[in-house]
Amino acid sequence: MSQNRTRVAIKGLDDLVGKTRRLQTAASEIETRIEKALADAICVEAVERCPVDTGRLRSRIEVREHEEEGGAACGIWPDSAGGERDYSWAVVFGTHDQRPNSFLQDSGSSVAHQPQAELAADLRPVIAKAVS
């Protein structure tokens, strides 16, 4: 028995594969930019909501980017010099004589419900480049 083989050539397949790869790269970039923009917005809101006594807790609220996993997060980060005791947990979760203050969580909820028109405008060039 002989086997018949047929070759099929699809015009534009290489172009389609290239555009798909560019779109995947752009989607990853968009995801990273959205995460960073949301983390920035949450930090701005958290600084405004943060209870202030000396201002040290407020000064430690910042966005940090995750190099290994990618993305970013807003948080209350320990003093990098290591000289100050971390009391952020006591503010957020409360103590025996202080009620919990969920200002960081409340900030995240608030930002999640805001329109993201500025973010969309920022991402238009990235999307346009990906689909061109």
C-alpha cells in the first residue's frame, strides 16, 4: 500500500502567529500596568485614610513591585533599616485597648469601585501597538 501525502499552505499563517505572539506580550504588559496603577491608587487612598499619630505608619505605605512573580502591591512595609518596631499589625487588627482600623482594606475596596478612565487612556497605545 502506498501512502498519499498532501501539503497544505495557508496564506498569512506566519503573520497571524506573529500578531498572536505580539498580542500575548501586550496582554502581559497590560496586566502588569493595570496591577501597578491599581496598587498606586490604593496607596494614595490608604495614605489619606491612615490614622496619624507620628506619621511613621503613613510613611511606610507604598507600592512594591514583585520581581519574581511580576506585578505590584500596595502595603505597609517594614522599615528597611530595621530600626523601628513594626506596629502596623496593631493598627490594622487592633489590640486589647484599640479597635481594628481596616483603612488599607477599605482603600482597596474604594479603588475597586472607582471608574478607571485614566487607566484606560494610558493603555490605549499598548493595545493599539499589539493589534497593529
